Amino acid sequence: MIGSIPALYLLQLRNLDALVKDENPIEGIILGIVVGGIILILLVINILKHGISGGGAASRGNRSGATPRKFSPMSIYRITASYGLDKDQTRLLEYVFRQNSVSDPERVLKNPALLDKYFKTVFSTIEKNAETDEEAQQRLARLFRLRNAIESVPQGSGGIISTTTKLPENTPTIVSTGRDSFAVKVINARGDSLLLEAPRNAVGTPVKLPKGAKVNLSCFQKSSKGFSFDTRVLGNVQQPKGPALELAHSSRSKPLVHRRHRRKDINVNCVFYFVFVDNSKSSRKQAPKLIIDTRRFTGVLQDISAGGCSIKTAAPIHVGTRIKIEINYHDDTFIAALGQVLRTNRSGTGGTIVHVKFLKIPRRSLNNVNAMVYGYDS
């Protein structure tokens, strides 16, 4: 039996040779192409589903303990579809995740603090590795456009305060009655009524609102979620720290329009100048000339975002006024912008709170504002 194995083996070879000779060579080529195509398609599907891994540097990285990329480009496009990101923004977001070895992009996008941690890493990398300052400013501008695009998408209604009894002390609020609006802070919300700082007029004199008057109370949280309450005045009372406004508690919370940009509360001195439009020499092909007044006014920046800011000032200023704003945030951080006053509110401690929309802001200044707002400059 053992001796017959070589003969049997030669017989099999002869049969195989005959089979090959009898088979049509064209059919064999076609069959090879079809099989190869199927293998290639399966390989591409596997790469799109699981990412490139297995050998080479990736395998060596896995053996050394590095975290592999566990998401595919297709999964990023699926997750970010609801954020309205374009292809370039999606690729940039994927780069942010890869640079930080993120394995669960969906969880990160729902956690602003974690997302900012990863964006800050890329922010620092750009500042260190950019060959020129112009290149750095361009890349930072792209990074912040992406971050603001993610920020502008509302993440449901969770976290909005549903009753005035949950308002924290010192929460900045706007009390509106008729055509008047006043910027005040919460004193105490834990009792049977809501106590606020007494509204004050432009010269700092307390304003007493009539008992029973209907008022609207509105404010924004740090997450940029805004809400308001309709309530009524219970009275004007005296507190150890001064006069206060007593309001009835309300559980009818109404969401306000979601802010496009994150806003940061701040207390920084600034200067501004009135800007006038000279239409006398302008034509259809020429934009109106802007004239900056030489008079210099001072104020205190109350909050800021990529879209505008609020300034507390004693200067007489009206809605619609255009102003040039200059801010020295740090020794090496200067911000300049052209803005327009959208509305004004009387401050509880005298003066006026001026709400300004940025009309024009240089790229470097806008990058500085975004870095300040998101805390990447610390």
C-alpha cells in the first residue's frame, strides 16, 4: 500500500494536467478576475467598517499598548450628520479624534468638557507647529469654526431650569416690564418668593415696580441654554444689603432662542469710540466711509462671544450706535472689533449694560475671543 502512493500521486498529476489542458483558458482568466474582484470588495468593506489595522505600525502600536482607532470614517459621517458639518469640517473633527486616540466619538460629542479638552490639545499643537503666524491663524480659524458649529446645535432640553425655586444665587437675569428692562441678580430663591436686586435707573436710583405688575424674567446658563418665566411683583422690600424686588415663584419655564456662540462671563476693562458713517462721497461701487470719533469712552466687559459682547458703561449710548471696541485681555492678547448696539439695559448698580453685535472683527482678534471663551488660552 505504501509503495502504491507514488504511482497514485503521479496518476493524480497526469489527471490534473489533462484537466488543465481541456479547460478553456479564457474562462480561467475570467474566473480569476471575478474571484479577485470579490476579494477586493470584501477587503474594502472590512477597511471601511473597522479602519486600517492588523499589520505594520498599527500592530506594533497595539503591542506597545497604544489605543487603536476604533471608529471608521463612515461612522464619523453618520454621527456628525445631525450637526450639519461639511466634508472639510468632518475631516477636521476626525483628525481631532485621531490625535487624541478617541474610541467613542459619539460620547465625546455629548460631553462639552471632554470635547474642549481634545480641541485644546489640537489648539496647542497648531500654535507650536505652524511654520508662520499666518498659517497658525488660518488653521485656528478653521478649528474654531468647527467648534462653534458643534456648539450651535441644541442638545435637547435637558438641563434647563424649570422653576424659579432652582435659580442659583447671583444668577444674572433680565427683568422686563413694558418697554423697560433691568439687569439684576438673584439674591435668594429658596423661600416662598423670589428675591432679586432692586432694579435701578440710569443714575443708580432704585426703581419700585408696582405690586401685582406682570414681569418677565429671563437668563442664560453657561451652556448657552436660555429660558424665561412670566411672573408678577409681590412687593419691594428692604434687605440687609439694600433694597430688593420680591417676585412670585413660577414653574412655567419657556426656552429662549439658542445662542449661536458660547458666551463667557468676564470682568475686563475696555475702551470704545463712536463710529459714524459718511455717505457724502460714497457711490454704488464704493462702501460708505467710516469715521471714528476721537472721544474715548471706558467701560467694563461683562461677557463676550464670537458674535458680540456686553459692556457696562456710564457713557450715553443709544440703540443702533456703531462703536469700535478695544480690549487688552492679557499683555499679549489684544482684541479689536467694530460693533453695533442692539439693545441696552439699566444696570442694578448704576450705568447701562450695552449689548453689542460684532459687525467686523479681524481673524486674529476672533481667534483670541474664541480661545478666551473656550478656555484654550489658559
